[in-house]
Amino acid sequence: MTKPLEPPSTALPLLPIETVRDLLGIVRALYAFQLSRGNHGHARELKRAGTQLREALALAIRKGDAADTTRAWRLAEDAIATIARVHGAHGDDLTLTVRLASERVQRRRFVGSDREARRQARIKRG
């Protein structure tokens, strides 16, 4: 007896966790940029997009059922639409946003290889 053929899967692929984390970092930089320009409405929208991305990550990491995967994708897609709308509203140059993000990362770097300072920072962050 042969095994009956299963219908083709219409399930969504898993959410790309690393990509969504990267996007969350970009949203944080855009949020800081919009706040620095006094665009509090856009900053609020970006904060909401960041919340949606974090929720999508939580669902993706949990590796739930198909409904969770679908919800994670929907949240991520909604967040991406918001980011595109906010970023495109002013025709902002992305290089400024990248520079802002780079400066934020550099402020967090440790000088030299002070392992104890890094250990203390990890403990402090929790």
C-alpha cells in the first residue's frame, strides 16, 4: 500500500528572527532620529512598529502553531508598512539614520579588552 499524497502545504515559512532583530534596531534609530527632529507623531508610530516587531519576535521564538506564525508575519508586515510610511513621509536620507545608529553602537563599545567591565555591564543589564 502506498501512502496517500498530502496536499501541498500553504503554511507560511518561519519568521526570519535575525532579520526582524536587525529591523528592530533600525526602528530604534529612526525613532531617535524622529524625536531629535521634533516629529513626535512619527516617533509614536515608530514606537508602535517596534512593539509589533518585538511581539512578532516573541511569537517566532516561541515556535507556536501555524496561527502564531501567521500572526507573527502579520505583525511584522504591519510594522514594515508603518516604517516605510514614516520614513518616506519626509524623504529622509537613510544615511543620516545609519550614522545615528552607528553612533549609538559606538557609545556602547568598551575600550580595549576589559573583560571585567563587560562582565559587570552584562550583570547590570540582567
